[in-house]
Amino acid sequence: MDELAASFQPPLPLQNAHLMTLMPRYWPRDTSLPGLPQEERLFSVEPHTQLKGYCHWQIDRTSSPTAILVHGLEGCSESRYMRGIAAKAYRVGFNIIRMNQRTCGGTEHLSPTLYNSGLSGDYRAIVDELASRDGLDRIWLVGYSMGGNLVLKAAGELGQTQSALAGVAVVCPNINPTVCARALEEPRNWMYHRHFVTRLKSRLRRKAALFPGQWDLSMLDQITTISEFDDRYTARDGGYRDGADYYNRAGARHVLDTIAVPTLIITAQDDPFIPYSMFTEAKLQRHSQIVLVAPRYGGHCGFFHRSRNGEDSYWAENRILDFLRERT
């Protein structure tokens, strides 16, 4: 897909990976979802654990394809990229469900656990519920960053199993958390790293107030890196031995070769903390169901360029829509 990757041609200033990563987060954009019907829904994925989604149904939902959108680390259903692609996909005929991962989007009270990169079972459960209860039979999983890893892992775990999953599309997925955490902690990424660590610590404090005594916060103030946080809290909360065990087992890289549905992976060769080297393995490059599109530039989930051919500037969103429509 070199030709498709070459179609992304950002202006010179946005060939800087950090500018590209930040630009879409601040560029003016209407994310109000005007005219879209909306239904709030809770999905039970485990005992005492629910995920909140916002559903935008077509008039005839059962005859329409469905896209489940999953955000990245410290995002939520209200993130700009979630609302942006939701509006576009709805306009071309998809049912849309904007999901919150566990504890995200103000849902800390809906689960006694934290969220982590290995909880792919949550999205398999949601696909199953939509198929059995709603009669939906063409369901796509669309994920960004951490959400991308989750939905790839879910697809790999389903393998050849007959299900309503039609395919997967992801942007900059952290398929090897060990490598990604190491990259995120590099000095050049201090701004992103500090943001994530600060947000994760704040979320844990809110969570602990709702579930007193479940986490020992005595060491929280001393934690300065994401790997320390994950080793101390995320891993143990998720049933892993430690941070290293969590990072190793949570990555979708282990199950990419068993994916049996059409899959689009968009990633940038200059992503600051999702190293492109993860995507150069033969089992991914030669997979019959995986289309890998890796432009030279794009930053982390940025892919912002001059609008052209009647499209807006959000290149990755538009390529995802093309992929879904061509296979629906």
C-alpha cells in the first residue's frame, strides 16, 4: 500500500512529528454531532463491570453496518477524534457506538477495576451482545492507539470463530506495550509522558475514593514514570504478575497472525512513541487479511494535511471510511 501511504503529504512544518501529533487536537473543528440521534447504553462485560457507550442508530439499524469506536489512553467517547469519525461514518450509513473504556469518560463507578491494554474480552463481549440482542451482523471495530491494540487483540482471539465481526481498522496501535512504554519514557517525549502519568494518577485517586481500601496510594506521589505506575497498579489490578508480565501479555502482537477478518492498520513511521519497527515483522507485512499503511509522516494519530478532493484535513479518518465502505 505504498501508493496510498504516499497520498498523505503534509506541509513542511507538519513533517515535525510533535507538531503533527498536537495539531489535530487544537485545530478548530465542529464536533457537535449535529442531527445525530443518540442513545446511552451500558454493556455488561463481566460481573459488576459495565462499559458505557453512546449509540447513534440509523433508522433501520439491523440492515446497516455498525462501527464500534474505541479511544486511546486517557481518552474517552468525547475525544475529538472519536466524535469526528463518528459524524463521518454515520453520514455514510453506519450505526456508530462511541465506547468508553473501563473507568473512562466519568465511568469510574461502573467497574471495580482499572482499565488496561489487555482487556480485549470487553470488546468481544460487546460484539456478542450486539449480535445476539440487536441482531447486528456486520460489526467493525475501530480503535486508536491503546484502543487499536485492544480491538486487534480481540480480532486475533476470535480467529476463525464465526461471529458478527466484519473487520477492524486501527490508527497507531501499541501492539507491543514493552517497546511503546520504553519509547514514551524517552526524554524527547517528556510532554506526552508527563500528561499520561499525571492523568493516570488523578484517575486512580478518583477511583480509590469510590472503592476505599482497594488500592494502596501511599507510594503514588513518588511515581514518576508510566512503567512504575503500571508495575505498581495497572498490572496487579489486572491480574498480571508485574509490569513486565503485563506489557508482554497485553500486546496484540501475539495474535496478529490469527486475525481472520479484513484489517486496516494505519501508523506513521515517525510516531514519537509507537515505533514503526514493530510493524516490520514478516507475519504482519505478509498477512493476507491485514493492510498496513505507513506514511513517512503522521506523528501519533495526527495525519493532518491540506484538504483535497472534497475531503477535510483528517486523512486517517477518511482512509478508514474508504476501507470500511469498500468491504461492507
